[in-house]
Amino acid sequence: MRVAIVGYGRMGHMVYDAIQEMRDASVTAVIDPWSPGKEVTALRVDEDSLKDADVVIDFSVAASVAGNALFYARMGIPSVIGTTGWYTELEGLEGELRSLGARIIYSGNFSIGVAMFLRLAERAGELVDKADSYDIALSEIHHREKADAPSGTLLMLADKILGTVSRKTGTIVGNPDGKIARDALQLVSMRVGSEPGTHTITIDSPEDTIVLEHRARSRAGFAKGAVRAARWIMGKQPGIYTMDDFISDLLEG
């Protein structure tokens, strides 16, 4: 498996390191216009920089992803997109991507453990929906350098809860007005130090509290999951896939 890495920030470096540990994979290109890393081979995504790649792993910036995704599709190269903050553009691009025969898997988090945690969140939501005395909220802790809040992972968790707990009709970020409406799902984001990522589901009633938590020990799990997703997307039919599709094959296939 020959991989082009687009975006050589923190995650790009970890993807690079993960591939170096593999006997049956190699990095053919590292593409980033700003990184000073000696591994960088090109400053932009074009035919020359991608000519030897079987698959692309993109951890670039939100402003670049839509154009990059279309370019990968035109070249017939499957792609793994871990960049967040561009999903509002995806709906408008989906028709064109499909017409080009794109093979894309995108997610705000490629950790296998997080994917399992999302499944647990969905099941927890189904149970809470049947137990009216229980309330539910979501929180996270990440390092101070993280650009987005709430994170893509917290928003994915929120989607699972909103899809299963019928009395929750929308989200509220933080606690801007003090009192929380019964139909609001509260999302709390803390940014501190070098914390790699902790996500917590709190389920509370007058009688007791249930806490479900996922703690990342490092970002290595995110990078290794992205590399596994790259191998997976290479074997799929054209389409736009999510982590749900990948984890279903992994855990149930």
C-alpha cells in the first residue's frame, strides 16, 4: 500500500510514523505548503505529487479539503479524510463526487476505540429514551492547541444521542444562560495542557449517576485507525463512507 499524506501537522506526523512500522506499506509523498518537516516532498496537491500513490490520507485544513477531495476523485485515488470543519460543504459536493466515482471515507476520529464508544453511546441513548427520569449530557477535554470546540468527536456523539433520545431536540454548547432546558443536550468542551482526548457521557437521575468515558492515551490510535481505514477504502466500491461503515465491517464482518 503506497500512501500519500496530505497535511503534515501533528496527525500527519503520526500517520507517517505508523506507516514506517509496517512492512507492507510505504509513504510515497508528504504534501504540505507550510510544514518545515524534512519529510515533505511537495507543497501542493497535483498530479505529480500523487502520481505514485494508491491512497491518500488527508489531515490538512478545512479550507482545502473540498478541492482536494474532488481532485483525488478525478485522479481515481481513494482517500481517507480526517480533517474536520468542512462537512457543511460535503452535501453540495456529494453529487459531483459520486459522479466521479469517488471512494472516500471521512470521520472526525479514526480511533477504533472511539468508534466502539460511539456504538455504546447509541445504545445508551436508546436506554435513556425509555427511562424518563434520566437526563444525559456530553463533555470532553482536549489539549490547549486544539482549534475546534466542540470537537468533531463530540459532535458525532451528539448525533448519536439526538438520534436516539426523543426528548432531546437540539444541542447547547456550554451553559450560557444558566438553566438548561429539558429538551437541550448540553455539550461541554474543556481545553487544557496536552490532554490527547477524553470524552464523557453522563447519565443522571435523582437516584444515581452513570458515567461512560473514553480516554485516549495518545493520538497514535487515531493515526493507526486512519491507516487501517486507508487499506479498507482501497477495497471498496465507489461511494462516500463514514466510520460507521468501516467499523461495521471490522466488528461485524
